[in-house]
Amino acid sequence: MSDSRSNGTESALRQLQSSTAEVAALRAGGPEPSEARGLILRVANSVDRALRRLLRDDERAELSVRLKALAPDEMESADVLAELRRTERLSMSTAAAIHELLEIRRRLKNGEPMDTGDPERAIGAVDRLTPEISATPQPIPVESHSHLPLDEPELPELLDSPRRRIRQAGVPALAGLAAAAIVVIALGMWVVSGREPSQLDQGVALFQSGEYAEAANHFWRFAEENPDDATPHLYLARIHRRMDRPDLAAEALREAQRLAPEDPAVHRELAFLLLDTGRSDVAVGRFRTAIEMEPESSEGWVGLVRALRESGQDEEAAQVIQEAPAEVRALLE
């Protein structure tokens, strides 16, 4: 089991175990109907949270689905359950028992009377779910990232078409070796410094190696623990853009911009997203803003030249090259 799936299992189990006392009280029997109602609702809520954690770390699920798993206002409990069935993370019998529990929760929250069999159904759902969370999922096929760009968007290779793909013979193998080297180097630096790598550190290393799904797991966890930090949202936006999911990239960028409105990296990433979605004319202004904030960044200058060229402003692009720092001029010319 990979670290992300292991962490997801532990997180889901913690959510489920948060209602251990309530389950024990229901097993003991004899609580008053009003008390039993509250116990069942708390059990159902802990099951719901466990399912969402399980889906958030299920590598079989689409990244767009996993991003929404923890948000009840974006993804209904029934949809979470259906997705876990689609990926075969839960058995049909367990899914049926949980579906029944979620229906009980709906009834009780609406003020409908409790059935005599409701406590037993709640206990049965927990008893079925616990071993399936702990079970090791079947290995998933390795996802091919051959459709993804191998370079950062600010590199000059992407001054051509935003949809260009590198298919040169031998590149995938070399890219794999380079990716492994990046992670090894990062680990070595942490060992030398004596510092335990944070979720953000690990996410950045995996992102730089092209392991986007694994990197996203670390960024999600870091964002949960550091809700005022824009960095994980910025990296999630980069991941979505590289995986051709512009709507989710925009969503992550909105959160990053809310947390860090003066961060030039956020403005640059938004400009690159605008470029990749065919809005080069709008991207020009964003790149200019980023350059004003951080004129020494070569990424902003390269992006601005690309945006000007793609919007048919070749003369303006030539002028920008002349105004750019010497190293950028050498790169572009």
C-alpha cells in the first residue's frame, strides 16, 4: 500500500472510531428513543466523514472527484458512496448497509419517528465498514502521464503552442530517471539538514518529479493543517492545469488569491491558465502585474512574451524582449 493510501486508511478509521462510545451505547441497548436518536445521528455522521476521507485518498477516483470529497455542499453523501462503489473500494453489501444508515439519518434529521431496528442497522453498517477500510485495496494500474507536458509552463519550449506535447523517443525513460533523482535529492537535503520534511516539502518534491496525484495528497493535508497558507492551493492549481482541468485550476487559484492577493506567483499562474484556455489577450495584463510585483522573475517575462505573440502583438513582444533582464533576453532570442 502506498503512503497516501495508508494515510487515507488511518484518517478514515479515525473518523469512524470517533463514534466508538456511541456504538458501544447502542450495543448495550436500552437507551431512551430520544437518546438513541442522537447516538444514531452521531454514528451516521462519523460514517459519512470516514467515507469522504476514504474517497479523498482513493487513487482510482478522478482527481476532480477527490478534490470535492470533503465538501458536503459540493458532493452529496450518496454520491460519495456511489463513487466508492464505482472504484470497488467498498463491497456491494457494505455499500447497501451504509446507504440504509444514510437513509435513517435523513429520516431522523427530518423529525420522523425512529424504527425499532434503526440502532441495529447503525451497528451493522459500522461493523461492515471497519474491516473494509482496513483492507488493502487491489493494486491500481499505473496511470500514463504521456499526455502531460514534461516541462514547467514558463520554459521556452511552451512559447510555441500551449497544447504542444513532447514525444521524442527516449524522453519518458529519461524523465522517469530525472523524477526519481529529484525526490532522492530532496530527501538527501532533509536528512542533511536534520529537519523532518513537511507535507508541503514532500508535495513540492513529488510535484517537481511529475507525481501529480501523490503530490496533491500532500498538498490537501498541508492545506487542512494550515488553512491560511496559499501555497498548497497554488500547487493544486498547477496540477489541475497540467492535467487539463481548467475549472478546478481556477477554483484553486481563487482560494490562493483570497489568501495571498499580492503574491506574484498567483498572478503568474492565473496568467498561464488564461493562456492555456485561449485567452492570451487577458493573460497579457496578468503577466504585466506579476512583473511589476516581481521584475526579477524570468517566468513572468517569458509568459508575457508568449501571451503577446499568441494575441498577435509581435511588435509589442519584441519591445518587451528588449526591456527584459539580460538573462531573459538571451533565453528568448
